[in-house]
Amino acid sequence: MQSKHNVLQVEIHEMFEQLHRVRNQLERSKKEASEGRQKAERDLFESSMMVCYFLLTDTFSYTLLLFNVLYFPNLSSLNTWNLYYMYLSSERTVFLQFKARESSLRKEKKEVEERLTKEKADLEKEHFHVCNELQKANEQRAELESKLLQTNALMEELQQLQVELVTLIGVCREAKALVFEFLSNGSLENCLQGEHQREPLSWRMRIRIAADICTGLIFLHSNKPKGIAHGDLKPDNVLLDNSFVCKLADFGISRPLDLTNTTVTPYHRTNQIKGTMGYMDPGYIASGEITAQYDVYSFGVVLMRLLTGKSPLGLPNEVEAALSNDMLQDIIDTSAGEWPTEYTEELARLALRCCRYERKERPNLANEAWGILQAMMNCPDDKCKPPTFFIFSLLILHLCNIFRRS
């Protein structure tokens, strides 16, 4: 992008130089035309003055001849007329020469004016063409600068967002396979099931994983020019590296989201229902429309899996019933450690909002869900400890047991 911008800068500079040369050439042509026109007019004026001079001289000579004939009759009239004829012949010759020169000057002036008019028209046409090219170059430059600013803004946003997507390393055409980076800790599903004698994920780690998943979905949904719906978000498609940083994987049924004149929300319609039961949006099953809210529903189920460790089938109803009956602690996954009570309730309510049937009632991941998860991650340790009244009650109960034994 930067090299293209530099090339366009050089082209614009060359066009400015070409435009400057054309303007200078046009000014020189105008100056030459003005000087040629003045010279032709000056020569024509001199020719006219000479013609007037000869006409006056001819009239004077004829008058003098009549005067000699009338007042000096003794002179030979033949010689007088011969002299007068010779004089008229020479005068006529000079007159014809001046007339020919005048005609030549008029013709030359006309040719100069035609040539200058043609050159002026050509220069104006070239000037107009250069101006159009310069305007197009300026428009391309503005568009390129705008794209460059958008690219820089996007790169800054990506650096801040820390996109959590699995990296594509290469492609094998013979086997028709894609090669992705290897993540040593496997999938989130393996960690939740405790396979391969893994240590259970702590509640803090589960909240961080939920935040990473939210970040990856935000990136996909805000992709330009078209947002992307993952379409199959589940713990099996969430991979963990050696630091337990998660990345989204398996984009086999991901689809770009189109926005039409008749819709407000970008969507993709399909006649083939694909996905995993328990994580599929009921609205998608009914209409075949995939939107960003499809992933929000799946994200809500994943949050419940992180919170309870239970199977996804019927999990939203189970969590909602437990929360309504103040029995949420009974279904919490205790292998994650001592969950702060306020966090479990807040996380359960967020998950239930994500799984609402009406898509418009589901929370926005960037504006709501991310803020809640970020606040949980930034919580100091002292705020995550059990409340003092709870510790005090346990102490009294312990002392009562001691006194009873004694």
C-alpha cells in the first residue's frame, strides 16, 4: 500500500511538471502570436502609407504636367508625355510591387493566425487533458490516503484487540488440506472433560478463555467489508496453546454476512442446516438465516459449559431454573475452585441473555459482554475472596463443635 502511494506521488509530481511545461508553451505561443500580429499590422500600415504616398506623388506629377502644357506650350508635348509615361510606368511597377508585398503580408498574417489558432486549440486541449488527468490523480491519491488511514487504524485496532484466531500456515493441494498452527493443550472440550489426566481449569482461567472467545467473535463480526459468522462455535473448536490462550478454529461452515436494501442486520441464508446440536440458534433452525447473533447464542452455551461443565443439551433451561430457585451453586463446576458468588450469578445471567430466543434481545458482544468479562479479569484478589461474614459464620460453627466435644 505504501509503495503504491509513493508511485502515485511520483506520477502526480510528473503531471504537475507536464502541466507547467504546457502552460509555459502556451504563454510563449501567445507571445509569438502577439508579436507576429503586431509585425504584420505594422508592415501593412507601412504598405498602406507607401501606396498613399505614391498616389499623392502621382497626382502631383499629373498636375505639374498639365501646368506645363497649359502655361508652357512651347515645350515639346511629345517629350513631356513620354517623360510622364515613363514616370507612370515606374510608379506603376513600384505600386504593383507594393501591392504584391501587401498581398503576401496579408496571406502570411492569415497563415500565422491560423497556425497560432490551431496551436492554441491543441495546447488548450492538451491543457484540459492534463488537468483531467491531474484531477483523477488527486482523486486516486485521496482515495489511497483514505485507504491507508483505514489500514493504519485497522492495524492499530488489531494490535489492541489481539485477535484470537488459529493461524493458517500453508496449503497442500495434493491432499486438499489446510495446515494450521499446532496448539499443544488441545481443545477446550478436552480440558472440560478432564481427558489425558489434565488439571481442571481454574475459574480465573475460564473467565480469561471466555474473554478470548468474545474477542475472536468481535473480530469476525466486525470484519470489513463483510462481517463473518463462525457458525459452529463450541468447545471442540476452541484450541488452547501452552499458555492456555485460546484461539478459534474450524471455519468450515463460516459464512460472510451480506446486507441488502430490505434488511437491517447482515445475514446469510442457507437451505442446508449445519452445526452442532445444543449450540445451534433456534432462529437459525427455523429460518435458515445465519447472523452474528447466531454466534452470540453459541457463546452463551459455551459460557454455561465453562460455568457448570455440563452437557449443552437442555443446559439453558437448567441454568435458568437453578438461578430462579437460588440453586445455582448446586450446578457449578467445583473443580474450577471457589467461584465468587457474584461472578457466578453475573456470568449465568449474561449466558442466559445470550441464549434468548429473540435475537434482538441478545447482548452486543463488543459493548456489553466484553465489558463484563474484562471487569471480572481485572478484579483484585481481595475482592474475590469469600465475604468476612461467611468466614465468621464458619468460625463460630467450628468453635461450637469444639465445645460440644469437650
